[in-house]
Amino acid sequence: MKVILRKDHEKLGQIGSVVEVKDGFARNFLIPQGFAYHANEGNMRALAEEKKQAERRLSKELKTSTKLVAELEKASITIQMKVGEDEKLFGSVTSQMISDSLKEKGFNIDKRSIDLEEPIKVLGIYDVAIKLHPSVVGKIKVWVVRE
């Protein structure tokens, strides 16, 4: 059976590819899971329209994330933590704490978008990367101070 891929599939190919697969695989997995359509003219047109909409959505997301990164780089947040000996924190500053502090400032950033290379365990000033889009990464200053 010939099918048109709606999503990238590791072994079959990229979006929009027309591939030949076994009937059972297409009927029982690819089509119900939304990975593919039957290969006919109407579905080819539908896939072309889906691609256009996806491109528009991605360009819109890119614009909004670029604007948001510009605003974020102007802002800085302060997180107060309890400190023990040698200026070491009790616990560590997590991406959830940074996300909550950003929400207080009016930025709605998901904690999964915040990229901490390693947990923050010492007082200081840190540049933390925030990945809002695959091609847009911003930095925000995080001040970790004594409570």
C-alpha cells in the first residue's frame, strides 16, 4: 500500500514522502496514529495545505519568540536562598524556581525551556540560557543572594 507521510518517521522518511508499506502496517498503525494518509490526489493536496499552515505557524512562533528573547535579555531576576558555610546553598536553584520568578515579572516561561547546565549551588550571578524556539536562545541574568 502506498501512503503519504504526515510526520517524520525514523525508518520510513520525511514529511510528504510517498512510501510503499505493508497493508497491515498502514491500516493498523500509520493511519490510526496520524503518521500517514492513503496516497491519492485529495490527500496530496491536503498535505500541501498542512505544510503551508505549519510554515506559517513556525514563522509566527519565531517572530514572537524573538521579541520575547529581546525583552528577557533586558530583565534580571533575584532568587533568595538560605546559605550555609562557604557561601554554599542549602539545596540548589532549579529551573522551576527561575520559572516562578519570571512569572512574577510577567514572563510566562515553561521550566523545560530553561537550560541549566548544572544546578546552581553557590551564591553569585549566573547567565542562564532560555530556549524558546529551536533557533532562538536567550540569556537571562539570575542573581542568587543570601536570604
